[in-house]
Amino acid sequence: MTDALRPGQTIGILGGGQLGRMLAVAASRLGLHCHVYDPAEGGPAAEVAARATCAAWDDEAALRAFAEAVDVVTYEFENVPAESLDLIEAIVPIRPNRRALAVSQDRLDEKDFLRDLGLATAPYATVDDAASLDAALERIGTPAILKTRRFGYDGKGQARIMAASDAAAALAEMNGAPAILEGFVEFSHEVSVIGARGTGGAVACFDPGENRHEGGILRETTVPARLSAAQRTDAVLLAAKILTELDYVGVLGVELFVTASGLVVNEIAPRVHNSGHWTQDGCLIDQFEQHIRAVAGWPLGDGARHSDVVMENLIGDDVDRIPEIAGTQAAIHLYGKAEARAGRKMGHVNRLTGPAR
Ligand code: AMP
């Protein structure tokens, strides 16, 4: 462990949202400091981090000063411009590595990567204009979903195509951005695996959770997920395959569709993941500590689950229910956001529903 960080050293975090906040809290428990870099002032992470830089992604002087002040850099936000990362990486290592980021930033590269690994995905085709959309629909059929290749999250940048007559409207929603068409996967439910890989190549995965979305936003994660023993093993093995192939260091989220013919990978996220928040109260070592351990070059912890858990996201004015929730047996995690806008993730609660089954 020659390159392991010692307590008192500093992890730089790109992005200052709730994921950065929970990473900073986990790091502080291990005696490590965090320095958050975010263009927005006063975000959830800055409040709990040892240091914060508020500067634009293209502010070279600020990026350089940040990189020089930290011992390793990680990120909670995937859309940091490549040029900013180049500048940082010339000074200090970035974990997870650039390839992991590049693959997950672009839905086409991501699908190609997964296919080349031999993993099942929705059928897909690249779409740049009306002619390529027609060709893609010809091959894939309907129903299908048109998605922007980059910068999509929580169901944004997506349009469903139920019949060929929806094609023009769906393409207009892409606003000229490069897109991919995905065939609609007939799934019974959605699950995700949160996996981690350390600098030495060790892999540890948390038990898969079952996810319920509303309006494209994660509403609830339940562990254990409804999966057979074989599916559970498949889920963990495929996450390990992705982690190893990417020479990954840190925590990765893999979203899966459960279908009659097996697990189909929807997408991967090169970071701690909302569907892994249950680990904070269901495991001795949660996803945030696991990520910090990996990035710091420490051995991974044992992520075994001690309890069954239901994690509920508090979205928009759900947060008004806090006084009532506080009177129940629920672990409350709020992100310190001042304004409860519609669709905004304000916090989450974990309820333990019994000893691990
Ligand atoms: P995404 O942003 O790609 O994770 O998509 C958001 C949600 O849309 C997913 O969690 C699914 O519920 C649904 N979805 C996305 N892609 C597909 C697909 N190819 N087939 C069926 N449902 C999908």
C-alpha cells in the first residue's frame, strides 16, 4: 500500500452535490480531508468539507490550485469537461480513471463497451438525423426510446417512440444533439448493483437493490431485491467484470433490467449511486466509505448487509414530511438544500425492515 493516503491527507472531489456531501462525511470519519470543487456556490458538499473552491470548470488557475492542494481527485459529477480533467491529471491522479468516465459519459460508447464485454443490453443504433432515425427504427422497431448520447440523467434527454409517427417529435426533443435509439426492454423490474474495486484489484459488491422509479426519478430502493440466487450471482459477476475490465478504482453503480431471459444492463455510473444509499444503514461499511477507501488506496471493507432496508428518496416538497418521519424509526439523511423545487432530491430515509434475509 505504498500509495495509500494517510489520515490528514486530502481528497479532491469534483462536484458539490449530495453525493459529494456524503463522500466528505465518510472521508472525515477516516480522518481524511476533502476539498470540493464546484461552479455553484454553497452546495450540499461545501458545507461539510474541509475546503471548497467555487470556480468555473474552465478556470485554469483555480483548477491548478485545487489539484496542487489535494493528494488524489475523485468526482461525483460525470460531466466535467475533458480539458479540465487533462489539466488536473497532469498534477494529481484521478480515480476512477478517465476511461471509466469516458465510457459512461456517452451512451453509445457505453453500449459498445458492454456489448464487447459480452453483456446483454437493449438493441441500439446511433441516430444523428431523420434518415438515421428511420434506419434505426426499421432495424429495432417500436416501442423504442430515443436518448441523447451525453448529458442525460434522471430520464432527461429521452423521448419514447410508440409508433413510427412519433419519430419526428422525438427527434425534435433531442435539439440536434447526437442520440441513440434503444429498443424497449420488456422487464419485470429494475435492480442495481453497487460494486467497488480497490487499487490492488480486489472487488467487493453490495447486495443488489430493487429500484422503483417515478417520472424517471428513483423513488425507492428495496433490499433484498426480488432475484433468484442465480440472478444475484450474475448481477455481482457482471459488475465485477465491468470493474476489472475498466481497471477501475472506486465505487460504480450498474443499473439492470430483470427480464425473462436474464439480466440486461441499462447503464453504468462511475460513482456512488442513489440506489446505494441504503448501504448507509444496512451495512457496516457503506458505499461512501467504500469509495473513499478505494480512492485513498486503502483495503476495501466488507460490504455485507446486516439488515433488510427500504430507502425512500425525499423529492421536492416530500421534505415537508420530515417532522412526521422524525417521529418514526427511520434514519434521516438530508442534503441541506435550501429550496425544495419540484423533482429536486432533498434527502432520503432508510427504514430497516428486519434482519438480513
Ligand atoms: P435511463 O436514464 O437510461 O436510466 O432511463 C431511465 C428509466 O427509463 C429507466 O430506469 C427505465 O425505467 C426506463 N428505460 C430506459 N431505457 C429503457 C429501455 N431501453 N427499455 C425500457 N425501459 C427503459
